[in-house]
Amino acid sequence: MLYINPFLTSLVGAVRKAASYLDRDFNEIEKLQSSVRGSKNFVFNTYARLETRLKEEIGKLWPDTPMITQQSKINGDTYFALSPIEGIINFAHGNPNFALTVAYIEKGEIMAGVVYNPVLDEMFFAFKGNGAYKEGARSHERLRVSATKELEGASLSALAFFDKEPKQAADFYAQGMLKTGNLHISGCLPVDLAYLAAGKQDVALCLNAHICALAAGILLVKESGGVVRALSQKDNRSENLAEIFQTGCLAASNYELRQKVFENFKKL
């Protein structure tokens, strides 16, 4: 089955092949819940094995293109950004809300992105200038953001990654709840952004996320008609992708809510 173009077809195939055993591992998690140490070791080994497989499958197709993970430093402006399991806490608890995500970045621009939940068999993908899609059995569903116009009652997801400043995260979540009255914390940023692209959510916010968690979802949102901004940027007229990558702080929304989101949500 074709995925917009040969590059994306190959990338989706590599992701699917790397994830081919994850259903089995996920089903084993529930059996290990009574053993905290056993569960942690199992999840660690699954993550490490999947990272190796992703690198192997992508490396077969594009051997000269660097790959980064959340433990890597970015060298240059052309590379694959990959995360074997985003939402790993969910995975470790037998919650199916997690995803593999891979983005291809060329000269600082996100060109291709894939977000895949193997348990729910939800495959989202996009190529710059060609739209965003969800895989279907016979045909692919073109993704479109919602048409919600008011923040009150909007479906908002938020996810804050923090180490030494838990109050910052608490204030961040409180801000989202006060503005919409409907805050959703899924624990998996790529799925949040994919669902925003599909019109299932209206706004997605994140704080201190890594480029590997952000990049593919950003492209999905942009290619489905949505808007992406850095939480710290002062001008709403255009995105600042470099600032998003540097800070990891993002506000994404449908087109109708873009100005209200920009005015109401800032980096705390």
C-alpha cells in the first residue's frame, strides 16, 4: 500500500517492521504487574530492543543519514528523530496509550513523520506538502483539525516533563483547566498531536518535551490545517520551529483557536 510517496512508504514499513513483536510484549506486561522489579526490567529491555530494531530498519534504507534519540545530541540539520516508546509509563502499566514515533528532518525542516500505536493498530503519517493521514484497510483517511471556535468547552490535552520544578507543571495544568474546563492528560504527546490533527482534540500543550517526541506530531498538525507555536514566542504571525525544538514548549491548535491559544497560554 502506498503512503503518499516512496520515501514515506519505506518509512512506514520500517516502523511497522520494527514494532512487529510489541503486541506480544505488551500482553506480557499484565502478568508482570505483581513484580515491580521484573516489570521494570522487562520494559527496559523492550525499549532497548525496539530502539535497536528501529535503527536497524531505518539504517538499511538510509545508511548515511544520522539518527537521534532522547539520549543523543543533534549534530547537523538533517537526521531522523526517533522515539521507540512515547508514553512508556502507560506501556509499563498495561495502558495501550503509547506510540512509536519517527520524523525525518532535512535542513531544519520536518519533511516526514510517523506516529504508530501497535496495540490499537493506529498508524498516522504525513509528508510535507502532501497532507496528513491515518491508515485504513482499503484507503487512507485524510486528517483535518476540528472547527471548534471557543476555548470554553474545548478538548485540551497537556503534558509537562519536569525534573526539579514540579510546581511549574502543576501551574501549567491549572492554566489549561481554568481556560477550558476540560483538561486531558494522556501521558503520550505524539498521540495527543495525532488526535489533534484528526479533529479528536482542539488544543495540545506541552512543556519541556524532546524533539523526538515532538517532531512527527508537529508535522501531522500542520499538514491537517492546524497551527503550531512555541509557548515563549512573542509574534503569532508565523511559527518558530527552531525555538520549539530548543525549548520543547509547544502550543498546537486548530486554525480557529490559534489567536485565543496564543493569547491565553504562555510558558510559565
